Amino acid sequence: MINKECSSIDEAVGTIGSGASIMIGGFGTAGMPDDLVDGLIRRDVTNLTIISNNAGNGETGVAALIKAGRVSKIICSFPRQADSHHFDSAWRAGTIELELVPQGNLAARIDAAGSGLGGIFTPTGFGTSLAEGKEVRRIDGKDYVLEMPIRADFALIKAYRGDRWGNLVYRKTARNFGPIMAMAACCTIAQVEEVVPLGVLDPENVVTPGIFVNRVVTTGSMQAGGAPQ
Amino acid sequence: MTRLDRTAMACRVAQDIPEGAYVNLGIGLPTRVADFLPADREIFLHSENGLLGMGPSPAPGEEDSDLINAGKQPVTLLTGGCFFHHADSFAMMRGGHIDICVLGAFQVARNGDLANWHTGEAGAIPAVGGAMDLAVGARQTFVMMELFTRSGESKLVDRCSYPLTGLACVSRVYTDHGVFELHDDAAHVTELVSGLSLQELRARVGLELVDAR
């Protein structure tokens, strides 16, 4: 019998080692898999490359990981925010490398990796400093920049419900990067509010098919209507 | 001369959003446009973090941390609204499905170049978010900004000195002094606030402005 459900957060993140590249879902705190990140912090791993939309908000999730000194590089679209003080400090101290990627290119590059594409030609960023040194091509009279896929060793995502085969549904705008990050990592780990029996999730409404998910773990602290603060 | 305040600017932009339009309002000043959309028009607000049919702020106590806008503020979903992931959300922009985006700006050049993501200052932490995708992806990119900086420099310029967000992407600029259409490498004035002459505006902006009123 296939059962992707892990009995604990620590078990779910138990194979992540130092130097790993890790996609972490979430847009701000919506969809941020805080419990998995906390589990990662409990492991004594360092020199991580993080791919996430933001460079942490407040004290939880990616912010806590940066505060703990575990991140050597972050690939993101919007690091600078009112509550990104842990990233700001690390960046000013020169202890973290930043690769800034326009948000849609970040999504498209992750999607490309998960879809097996060798790269994408995107109009976003053409003629700007973020496209410097990159191959460009004019297609049907419009200019495009070649952007490469972004893959990762692991993806940590948060979904609403899952089953033992790894099928997932999300909640509202917490979906954000979850479905595409799930496709682009060698090992995708989903924290869900509830693991339900096979067949409970409406097959017409499964958002992430289980083929993209390796491990599912329940987080008791999550409640409908609000992520843990 | 009576300059428009930010509320009046938001109100002015809102008048030009037609029935049935799919619209993305950038964070900051453009977000206010939502409050003035005419009630008799059905307009679809898109938020790049993954929703269409965005509604107003929730009542106090009704906030849901899983339901936020691109500015990470709590919002609501209108009946008929829907959620989707980031690749779909940005496909809506790049694929030309969003009719109008309204963005703030540091500078707009007369040829439509936009600078709104980075001042380029040494030591400033850059952050781009979805600005570049919106600028080149939406069918029409409107800018909404005060025309002059606090020190009195025009933000409508010959060539942007700040790092660019997108090339030749802005078609219309709404300001506290008037409205400009950008085409044929020139700024065309379509509206001026009362008490301001075109001659006076030309002198302050320092650009040839075509009278299109």
C-alpha cells in the first residue's frame, strides 16, 4: 500500500541536508509552510539555497530560517518589505546572496523546470538591468529574454487537505506557488491541515495530483480561517 | 490652480475603467482606484497572488490570512470570483488577458518607458515583484502618480534616469496636474486641472507637450 503520509514534521524533513536547494511556497505568510520550516530549523543544516517569492516576513517561516543563519543564497522577487528585517540585516552584513527575479519569471522558470522545458523566452524584463547578459530573441516582432528553469532538491509547501497518494487541494490565495513548486523539486513535502481517506477529495477538483508529491504531513496547529502566526 | 489630491486622482482613473474589463491595480496609490469604480459596471479585479474577482476589505474581525491581495492586505472575494496558482496568474498578464493595469511610477518617459521598481541607489535593497510582468503584459498600462517629486522635478521625463521596469509600455499617465497620452514618442495632454495653462506646464515639465484637449 502506498502511503506518503509522514507521522511527524521531523520525519517529513528528515532527509534534508546542508547545501540543499529548497523551494518554499507562500506569498507573504499566506501559504508559508511554517511547520516544515520550523522542522528544518530543528535540523542542524546550513548553507541552504532558498527559492521563495519573499525573503521572509516577520519572525516565522523563511524569516526564521534566515535569522537562524541557515541561508547562504535566496532567489526571490520581492525581498524588501516593511517586515523583512532579518533578510535586510543578513544582506547588509553580506552573509546572504540575492538573485532577484521578476515574479512572473520566477513562476515561469519554476513551471518550466517542472514541465521538463529547457528554458523559456519571456518578454518580462527585456531591456532592463535584470536581463543584462542574457540571450534575447525577437519572435514575431516582439523581444524576449531567455530564462533558465529553476529546479530544487526539495519543495516545502502548504496545502489545505491531502490524501495518502499525495493529492492536494489548497485554500484561497494560499495556493500561490504550491502547485508549480510541487512539480519542480526532486522531493516535494506538503504540510496539510488534514489528511483525508482516498476518494474524499473530489477528483474533478484536485489541484496538485499526487504524482508531484512525495510526502504529506498533518499540522495540528493549523485552523481553517487562519494560518498559525 | 487646483491640483487633484490622491482621492481625486483615484476617482479620475476609475472613470476610465470600462464595463467588463479585467484590471490589475498595483500596490500603493493605484489600489485606491478600487474604491471609486462605478457601481453600475461589472469590473474584474485581478490580484497577481492568485485571484480574480477581488472584493473590498473585510469587515473588522472577518479577516482571513489565506485571503490577501498583492500588497498582502486582507481582502474579500466577490461571488463568482476564483483562485489560481502563480503560473496561471502571470500567464493572464503575459498572455495579454489583462486589459488594464494601473501602476505607480518613479519616472515615465515620453516614449512610454517606465521606471518604478528601483532607485538604483547604492545600498538600497532591490525588489521587483510583479511590476515588470505587469508593465509588459497588460494590454494597456496606465500610470498614476504625482507629476512632480517633492523637490519639484518632473517625473514625466525625456529619458528615465532610474533603472527601467519596461520599455515603451505606458500608454496613459494620470497625474495631479492632468492626464497625458503617450504615443508617437511624445506626451499628449488630454486634460489639465483648472487654472493651469499648457504653457506653464511645459515650462515646469521641461518637455514639448502636444495639446490634445
